[in-house]
Amino acid sequence: MRTHPMLAVAVALVLTACSGDRQDSGWQPLFDGKTLTGWSAPDMSYFRVEDGAITGEVTEANKPPRNQFIVWQGGEVADFEVAFEFRIFGQSSNSGMQFRSTVKEHGLVHGYQADIDGRAKFFGGIWDEYGTRKSLSARGQHTVIAADGTRTVTPIAEATALAGVKLDQWTRYHLSAVGPRIELRINGVLATVLEDHETGKAARSGVLAMPVIPSVMKVQYRDLQLRRW
């Protein structure tokens, strides 16, 4: 599929910004490091601030009936980049960064998710949370989804360097979404690219959120920053 010249320029600008100081004009902190001001979940008992990080934890004694999402209350985001650090504990842990997503019944958040999981099976990929398309682009893949849903996948060679990342140590995610093109970097390494053109499926705007699942788990997020385009 041919890439529109203006889109290529926009993506190049995002990648240039990625390497710069995130204190540059336009970056907005999403978390003050001390409180959950600006974030909300239907049941806040699963979320707290610990170690200067937004912490989501599920214990054996406090399992939710369904996934719980803490949603940033700053409104919908369309074209943007977001950067943060995370660490996740336990093989059963599963979380991620929802983006261009929609809050539905029971506070469930549907849409794109930059995946994070304790087994390191899905992390570094883009998932269709509560959608029918499931995995959209796995770690190490550049996936183009045409208007009719047809997929073309090519490998990203440099992503093999991510195989040994220890997810219980602080790990940096950098996500950019400009038009149909979504890129995810982990510790500066390109992990996946998704170009989503599917009619009636591809989203161009939505909320940011992070989930916990109904399994014993713990995940932490810190230094969350957003830049809109």
C-alpha cells in the first residue's frame, strides 16, 4: 500500500520528537506522582499510588468480577504520542495502555491496547480489546490492514532485541498514533507498527486507560506524558 506523502512527513516529525527531551513544549504530564487526580475507575479500590507510580493490584481476597479500567479524565485524544515507564509482576498479570478507546457498560474500555503481560507473550503488540479482531499487530510485525480487513504483515528485524526484556523492571513504552499509523517502541526499540484502514473498525480518537484483570496481579506506571498532534 502506498503511503501518503503528508502522512510520511507527520510520522517523521513524531519520530524526531521521540528522541528529544520530553520537557519540550507540548508535552503534558498525565500523573503528578502523588495522587490519582485526573484518573477515575468504577471501583478505585484496585488502584493507588505506590512508589511514585499509578499502581493497579488484584489480590486473592479482592478479585473484581470483570476487568477494571482506570481512565484518564482529560478527554479524547486523536493524533498523539504518549510515553511512560511500567513494570509488571507475576505470570498471570495482564495490563496495557488503552488508546483511541471507548468506555462502555460497567466501565469496560473497548479499543486499541498497547499490550503488557507478565508472561511477555503479547507485550509490545497492539490488541483489539473487547473487539472481534483480537491481535492487530504482534511484537516484531509491521501490519497493514486494508479497508476490507485484508492484512499484509512484514517483519521488524530490530524487535528481536526485545526478547530478553525483564518486565518486572522499569521498562519504557513510547506510543505514537498519527492518522492510521500507530508505532510502539520499547526502550527505544521499534516493537510494532500498525497501519489500520479497516472500514468501520479503525478508530481515530478516544480515551486513554489502563486495566487490571480478575487474576492476582500487580502493575505500575510512572512518568506518564502526552503530546497531542
